[in-house]
Amino acid sequence: MKRIIASTLAATFALGLAACDVDQTKEGDMPEVNVEGGELPEYDVETADVDVGTKETTVTVPDVDVTMPDAEGTPATGEE
């Protein structure tokens, strides 16, 4: 549900930007940032055991006969 809301908001924002004309009037500066330390989180993940295989199967396919009319509008039999 959160993904749907986020994608809807992103699409609305993108559409809003496409409908605007934006001109930069002043240059900006990035702030100086000092990053020290930190640690990535650890996760213990147990995945499902999935067995993938194939098997041979016979499938019954319906027989379709198509009769197309010729230029005069009568069915073409192929014996003309």
C-alpha cells in the first residue's frame, strides 16, 4: 500500500514539474559534511527451499476450420 501511495505521489510530482517552466536564478552551494564511524545493520535471512523441475505433458488442442469468403462474397473451397 505504501508503494502505491509513493508511486502516485511521485507521478503527481513529475506531472507537476512537467507542467512548469523552471529557471535557476541563483547558484547554490552544498554544505560541508563530516561523516565518521557508523556500522551497517546485520540480517539473518532464512530463504525458502524451492525445487524447480519439468515434466512432459500432453495437451489437447482444438481443431479450428476457417472458411474465408472470396472477392465475390461466396465461401472459397479451394476447388475453383
